[in-house]
Amino acid sequence: MLEQMVKEAVSHIPAPRDGRDYDPEVLKQAVNDAVANIPVPADGKSITPDDV
């Protein structure tokens, strides 16, 4: 019963269309936002195990 329910639910998920299932501009903005959130390193300061 559960297996049939899962198969039914998954059957409604549209198949990807050769890279067209995601807007490249949205992806570019998401990557740029993520990179912008990386802290800028301070000159002359190394990381320690506590930083990781």
C-alpha cells in the first residue's frame, strides 16, 4: 500500500528538461548570494581548529 502511494506521488513529479528545469539567472543569483556571505579573511590571521 505504501509503495503504491509513493509511486503515485512520484509519478506526478515532472521530468527534468535538459537543464531547463531551473532558471539560470536564479541559480547565478543564489551562487552570488552564497559567495557574498563567506566572511572576508583578516590579514595575518590564520584559522584555528576552533574556527572550523
